[in-house]
Amino acid sequence: MIETEQTTSAKGNSLLRTAQGGSRWRFLCTPVFLLLVAAVLRCGMAISLPNHMTWSDGLRYERIAKNLLDGNGYAMAKDAPLHPFFLTLAYGVSGDSVLVARLMLAVLGTATCYVCYVLASSLGGRVAGRLALAATTFYPLYIYLSPLVEYPQTLCSLLLGLSCLFATRMVTGADTCHRAICFGAIMGLAGLTIPTVLPFALAFACWYLLRATRPWRQRLLRVGLMGATCSAAVLAWSAWHYRSTGQWFLISGLGGINFYQGNCELAARFQEPQFEDLIDPQDTQLASDPAYMAHLDLKEAVQAAPTLAAKDSLYYAAGWRWVSDHPRQALVWLVKKCVNYWNPLPQTVVAEQRSTLRTIVGAGTFVPFVVLAALALGWRAFRPAGVGPVVIFILCQWAVYTVFFPSVRYRSPIDQFLIIISALFVARVWGQWRERATADPLGSATRDPTVALSSQPDGRR
């Protein structure tokens, strides 16, 4: 009797310890705890970075922000405006403190993790949401980029996550007019951060127009609301810029030069947008290089152009001229860029930031999510409702980068969506495995046939 009581007590203590351990594990996986970890990691990264701007992009954004604070307007800048506006707000609050700006951006990076959690949870349930949240919390590239005020990637990733959240809610839930308005407005703001994301708004509108089940009049109304709110954000900025400077262009004046740097003879030769840095001016053979001489002629024409719009059109014309004059070479170059987009070792940062360890970590964390997402999209049983907008965005970014850029520097806008698809896939596989384990806990090979017979509804053997 004593042995039995001792054995029972020991079993009870063991079960209690197991329950306590499970409770601790569940706490470690809770969204609140993971968000706190995400905030600590990103704020710690912000504190570890210099309390001053680095690299040319950051210095350019800082100059715009200080001009705005001094009342000098946008100062004829060609950059998309939303990130400089954010920096202006941060400097206005903190008194030109770069550290405070980094901490504010780190908070937005943490908010992006939460948006990914909500999006994955709405598509695949609680397990998928927690997996997506854990992955974005510890994703090295997001930890590193979150406090970098030198680049607009963090702000754009947050806006893209919100836009996809509204897009999926329109597909899986009630596609109300206010969701269409929110989607369009957020996409307009995202375009004012990184203009290359705007084709997603058009692609999703077309996809929704064809796939929605509402009457055509209601579909057209919602697509019109998306287009109107998105265009309103873009045109409001363009009108303000024209009033301030007398120069008119949509969002950014860098579209033409980006297109030219991705579609010209020198870009195909060096596979680098800053190919001028790789050219030795002392090289005597440059004078007989027609591609280089054409590039110098273009630079002279651009310098003589009176407006930003005229400069932009010259770059576009030069890029299209090379494509039309060399169609076969341009097609081969386009295919190379298309494949290179998924290169696990992209030139994700400028030369001052590159290191072997950083490259290995970046590739080692990117490749697993690419593989899982490819398996998910290739598996017929994996068709969660609402994943269409996420896939459309990935395809749009792939296409835009293939057309405009000779190499991939930042792929971060799509990484969060690869993580979400991977989380949905793992959660689906885990759920199916648990269902089978619950239905057949001992395995069919070890089950007693008499037990199987006795488990019939009528109890017959």
C-alpha cells in the first residue's frame, strides 16, 4: 500500500513538472513575449549603431529632413518622400538625434512582426501566426535593417504587410468598401516609400476584378476606390512638390536612371548598377569603346536637360534604345536578371557593410524559407484561402526587379511574405500529422486486431 502511494505521488509530481514545463513553453511562444523579444533585439541593434548618418543615402535623406525643418522645402530632391518625412518627424521630436530616429524605426520594425502574425493567423490559424511571428522576430536581416534610418526598407515593409492584410481580408472576409479604401491608401503610402511596389496595387486590382464573386458593379466600385485612394496619395505629393519647386514628376525622379542602369551595355557587362565605379578612367581603350562613349554622351545630355522630367525621359529613352537595338542580348540579360533575383548571395548592402559572416547568415536564413514556400506553392493540398495577394506581390516584385535593376541589393519586402507562406505550410503539415497521430496513436502495425474489432460502434467482435 505504501509503495502504491509513493508511486502515485511520484507520478503526480512528474505530471506536475511536465505541466509546468509545458506552461513555460507556451509562455515563451506567446505573441506578447515574442514581440517583447523583437523590440529588445531591434532596439539593441539601434543602440549599437553609430549616432550619426552613414552612407550616401542616409546623408541625402538627412539633408532633405533638415531642409524641411528649416522651412526650405524639399530642396529639389529626386527621392521618394515618405522616408524623409518620417526622418523629419523624428528630428523634430528629438532635436536631430539619429539614435531616437533609429529607436522609432525599430518600433516600426517590431510592429511589422505583429502585422505578419495577424496576417498568418488570419490565413492559417494560431499555430501559423506564432510560427510567422517567431521567424520574423529572429530573422537576422530584419533585425539589422529595422533601425537603419539610412534606408526606407523597414517603413515600406510595414506598409506592405498592412496592405496585404487588407487585401486578404477582402478575399477571405467581407470585401467592404472601407477595406478597399484602406488598401488603396496604404499602397499609395508604400509607393511614396519605394515606388517599385506600386505595380502590386494594379495587379491585385485586376486579380480581384476577375476572381471576386460579387456583382460586376460592386467589383468595379471597389477597384475604383482602390485606384482613387492610391492615386490621391501619389498625386497629392506630386502637386505639393510642383508647388514647392516648380518641377513635376510622379513620386521619384530616379525611375529613368534605374531603368537605364539595369538595361544598357555597361550594366550587362559589369552586372552592377554603379558600373562607373568599376571603370578605370585611365584606360586608353575606353576612347574606342562605343558603349562607354554613348554613356558619356548621355550624361552630357542629362546635365543639359532643364527639368527632372526631361532628365528622366532621357534615361528611359536610352534604356529602351539599347533593348530595341540589341534584342537578343537584352533577352539573355533579362533571363539572367530573372534567375539572379533568387540568388541566395545577393549584394544586399553597400561595400562598406559586406562581410563573409553577414553573407553566410543572410543566405542561411533566406534559403530555408524559399524552399518551404516553393514546396507549399507546389503542393496541391496547400491552397489556403486568401494567399493569392501574397503570391501576387512576390511575383510583382520579381518582375519589377528583373526589369529595372541589374542586381539584387535588398529583397527584404518579399522576405516577410515568404516567411508567412512557410509558416502556413509548416502549420498545415503539423496539423495533419497531429490528426493522424490522434486518430491512430499506437500505429496500425502495433494495434491489436481484437481492439480494432471491439471499437466498432455496435461492439461486435
